[in-house]
Amino acid sequence: MISKITNQVPLLYLLLISVGWGIYYSSPSEINNMGAANFEWLFMLDALIVLPVLCLFVEKNKQKASLKAAILCCTAIFIGSVIIPEQNKVIFHYLEGGRYVVLATILLLEFSTFITVLLAFKALLAKNEDPDVALQKPIERVFGRSVFSNLLQFESRMWAFAFFSSHIKSRAYNGTQHFYYDKKDGAQSNLLGFIALMIMELPLMHLVLHFTWSSSAANVVTGLTLFGLVFFFAEYKAVAKRPISIDRNKIIVRYGLYPSLHIPVSNIDKIEAHSRFVGRASGVKRFNYSGVPNVGIKLYAPINGKHMIYLGVDSPEVFISSVKQIQGAK
């Protein structure tokens, strides 16, 4: 859970600087010399320099960090076009010229993702395939295996669980044994509570921004919040549907909407019960929504640079004994 919050730091930072500089530019005071010091470079410094550096610092995978930085910087340019006064824009006019291309690209991405979801679920209902495979096949057939296709798969899962979760059955996922994590320490209930808070806060935040700042800013922030609300709703549905599975000689770790991780049982050096807090570390991967992880897995060979995997499951004893039984049979 802590890892997930940390990964959202760049987005939270963008929201923070957007609100802060929006108030600065729209409120003449002694701080901005009664509007005479509304320089565009103030926002640009935070949005186009500090923000990308923050993405690189938070995200260990540099390829993912670069993609996240590009998306957030494009969003920052759109926000800057709204909050920076026209008379203070010099360089920003050139940056704004590409915002329609960026907007069209985002809309095309969302549209193609939605169409992919429909096609994938048509195949799912017809063949009763693993839902992840049903989403993966049509995307990789068109775009191949790349960062872009991975992003589309993530988007597809989000829209699928947001609108078609009733058609997704846990038993359809690959695996001979399925384990879940939605009941552990009230993980799914916590997500529902967070969603409820967002829904209650949304109209109030929109009205406050509308009357204290501008209607455009209120619409932008509300739009971003609604997108976040869709994500958390889909995540709420996914944690109860996507299991952590044992499939013959491997463990398939599915975690909310995120891509699954495959761990060969032959690569497991040690698996044992765990009951302590696990901090962030370069060689550690945590799959735990609430409380502390209750399963620790030490690997012989690192997977994606991780040699320790920590899980939080509803039935840790059964899970550990099942894995050990497979190890003992070899």
C-alpha cells in the first residue's frame, strides 16, 4: 500500500503545484507584486524540470519513469495554458501549440483501449479464456510487446473492471489453486471507504474551485478526479476478482489492476510466514494492500531485479503449504 502511494507522488505533486500556482497567478497580492510578477517560468520550473526529476526518483524502472514524466508534463502544459495569464505567456504559446495533438492522441488511446476491451471480452465470453490473456492477445497482435502495449493492457483492465466486472469470473483465471487478498486487514473495505470520500468531496471541491479560482480550473481538476475515481472503483472490483494463483510449477501473482508476476517454484529458495513491516528497498517487491505482508519468498535468481517477494493473502498457511508440497514433489 505504501509503495502504491509513493508511486502516486508525481501526480500529487502536479496537482499541488497546479493549485498553488493557479492561486498565485489569479490573485494579485504583494507576493506577485500585484500581478506584475506573474512570470511563466515559475510554473515551468516546477512542471517541466522538477516533475520529471521526481518521476525518475520515484520510479525505479527508467523506461516507465520516462513515460510517466512525458504524460504528466503534457498534462502540466494543458493546465499551464489555463492558469497562466495570457499577457504573461511567451514560451508557453509555443508549448500550447502541441496540446491539441496531445489531446487527440490521448482520446485516440482511450478510444482504442475501449474498443480493445469490447473485442477482448467478446473472445472471453466465447472461449472462457483467462481474462488477462483475453485482454493481452488482441493488443499484442496489433502493437506487439512494448511499453505502449503494456500501458494499453493496464488501461484495458481498468475499463474492464470498471464496467464489465460482473462478466469476469475468478475461476476463469489460469491456476489450479486460487488465493485472495481482498479480506486481509479489510483491504477491499478500505478501498471502498476511500472511494466514498472521493465521491463526497468531489462536488464540494468543484464548487470551491469554481467560485474561488475559475470554472476552467474546476473542470480540469474535476475531470482528473473523476478519472482517478474510475481507477479506484476498478481497483476495488479487481482485488476481489484477480487471484494469486498456483499453476502447476509456478506462482502467478496478480495484484489489483497491475500486470501479473510469474514466479517459478524452482526459483524459490525459501517461503515462510512473515509478520513484520517491510520497507522499500531496491531488491524487494511488496504485494500487500493493508497491514503487513504475511508471506515472504526468497528467490535463487532475481526477477526484474527483485530477490525478495512479500505477499499479503487471506490464507497464508494454506498458500505456503501448497507451495512447499510442490517443492517436495520435485
